[in-house]
Amino acid sequence: MKNFKTFLCIVIIFVFAGTIYAQDELVKEDITKLIVGKWEIATNKRAVSGDITFDENGKYDMNEKFHDGSGSGTKGGFELNCKTSPVTIKLCPGSCPGSEWTNSFGIIQILEDGKLEIRTSPDGNYPTKFPEDKTGKYSLILTKVE
């Protein structure tokens, strides 16, 4: 009887772990499919407004309006790495792989309300976690427009 209980516990653990892994893989696949389209950038400490468009060919086009009234536009390539947790994103002005000096390294996740959160790093490394303050100058909260 004791061996059966042990066996049953092991089976339950494997089923539970497999379910979590499958859900994690589904979320990562969803990010790859979901990211394509135009997204509005919420106000943060860097910009008052803006938008970013990701296409299915790994290209992006980002436009921002800053707090001082000036604006900026950047076009380039992006790469997602769905094998990491959290999923990483690299934004390369021009094209990827691009220059390590100008690339933005970030992490990306789907929020409960269908929005995306991208956290980039000021130091050329991938961040390891998402901050509590979602309005920081290295945080983007994106709402799908198209």
C-alpha cells in the first residue's frame, strides 16, 4: 500500500509538472503570434505617448513623443527568444543582429488584460524580472491598436 501511494504521488507530480510546462510553452507561442500588429505605448517616465508596430518578418517601427514635446522614431528588427523564462526580446535599430551598443535588450510578458509588458535594460543586459513600477523609463505597457 505504501508503494502504491508513493507511485501515485510521483504520477501526480509528473502530470502537474507537464501541465505547467505545456501552459508555459503555450504562453511563449502566444507571444510570438500575439506581438504582430500595432501597439499603443502607455505614458511612462520616458514618453508621453507613442506606438510600436511589429510585423511577421521580425521588423518593428516605433514612434515616441517625449515629455519635452520632442519626438523620435526608430525602425529595425526584433528577435524573441521563447526558450528563456521570462521570454526575451532584442530590439535592433536598423536590423538584427545589429550593434550590441545600440540594441535594446528586454523581457516580455502578456498581462492579464491582454496588454504586453516589455522591460528593457539600461546596461546592455537582459533584465531578469519585471518591476513593480510599470511607469519607469525602461518599462513599456502596450495596448493593441490593430
